[in-house]
Amino acid sequence: MWNPFKKNTNNGDDTQKMGMLGRIAIRKLEKMNPKEREKMMQDAFKPENKDKMLAVMDQMRASGQITEEQYNQAKQRLGL
């Protein structure tokens, strides 16, 4: 029988942790053709956008939303 109060044990499904807009964005990204996706990624990694990403990550680190290790790992992955 289905129990609405039972905790979800799906550890592999991270989309459950996202909000509605995050899930919509992921679906739209998955449906994009590779050329569009590459163009969008190039736009996202322009120098002015990198500065904005760094500022947000610094703010998240200061507020305790992410750890120092997560901050450094994200910077490495973004090539910053």
C-alpha cells in the first residue's frame, strides 16, 4: 500500500531534489541538439558571466551552503 509519509529511498534520482523550474531546465537541455547546447555553454562561460558565477559561489561559501572543498571542486571543473 502507498504511504504518503514514507521517505523516498531513490538515491539515484536527483531530479526529485530540484524545484519545478530546475526540472524543466534539465528537460529542455536534454532535448536540445548538440549545436544549440554548445552555443549556450559558450555564452554561459563568457568572462562577465564567469565573474558572476564566482561571486555567487563566494556568497554560497560564505553563507555555508557549500563547503570549501565543494567551492574548490566547482572552480576546477569550470576552469577558473
